[in-house]
Amino acid sequence: WGIVMLNTAIINLVLLQQNAKAIKSILPPFVKFIAVVKADAYGHGLVEVSSAIYPYVDAYAVALPEEGVTLRSSGIDKDILVLTPPVGGDYDLAVKYDLTLSVQTEDEISLLDSVANSYNKIVKAQIAVNTGMNRFGVLPTDIDVIIKKLKKSSRIAVDGVYSHLYQPQNPLTRIKQSREFCAVANKVKDSFPFAYAHLSA
């Protein structure tokens, strides 16, 4: 009665940095290392973790534009991908702070193009694909429409295409998702050859 127990996590940034260095060392030169640091780096400290691994990562991924703004304000100048689909003022924040937005609909593309035009800037975007997670993302059957819309924009640079494995421990679902994603990624790269393709969980 009346006793409150608090958990404390002790984060060793030196070991975290060594892990990032080890991962980077085994990646081929053409493979980018994107560190997912959403939700305060999963409770480990957004700015602290991102700064510690900065020398070894090529880009970061966050859930919300506000997290990207925090990273920019702390001096992080590498690419920052916002994983959650944009709403409202997200477009202005993304363009103003050079964040890479995830897009999945024609309306999102139109809004991003319009805001980028108002700032007279070129912005990066990545196509989120729904291969079974069913949180968000364009369905593989609709990818041609999204590609066509993006090709019409003079303000959006397609930086990548990605999806999320929903049951990576299951070989059957993992293989099915991977095949669906590769088919979509190939279509995207036919139109945007420099777009990165990534699939993880």
C-alpha cells in the first residue's frame, strides 16, 4: 500500500555507438543505414542516441514531424524520414525543416507539392506501401497511380519506397510480403532510379 516502484534504464551510449559502428561495417557501400529513433528512441533518449550514432548512420526515421524538428534543432543535418502519414501542419514543418515525408495518396502528394511550391523548395518524399501491416500505405494494386502523380510534380523528389513486415518470424508471411514489396519497389525504381527500397520490422 502506498508504495510506488519506478523502473530506471541505464543507457550506455558508448556500447550503443559500438553497435552502430559494427552494423555499418558489415553493410555494402551502396546500402544506407537508417536508424529508427521514434518514440524518444524507444525511451532511450532521442537526441542523446541520435547524436551518439551520428558518425555511422546515413539517415534517421521518426514517427512524427515534431521529432524531426527536435533532431534538426539539436544539430542533426542528415536525412530524417517521417514514418506516419502527414496531417495538417505536418506539411509546413516537413518543408521548413527539410524532413522527408511518407506519402500514400494522391491528395497527400498534391498537398506536399503545393506547400513545397509556396516555399519555393524541392522536398524529399518516400512512398509507404501496405503489404499486409494494414496501418497505412498505398496498396500494391494502386502504385501505378501514385507513381504517375509523383512524376507530374516538379517539387517532390522521390527518395525511397518502403514497407513494414507484420509477422517477420513467420517465413510464409515474410516471403509473401517481400515478394509483393519487391514487385512494387521495381516499379518505383523504374521511374525513380535513385529511390532507396527498404523493408523491415
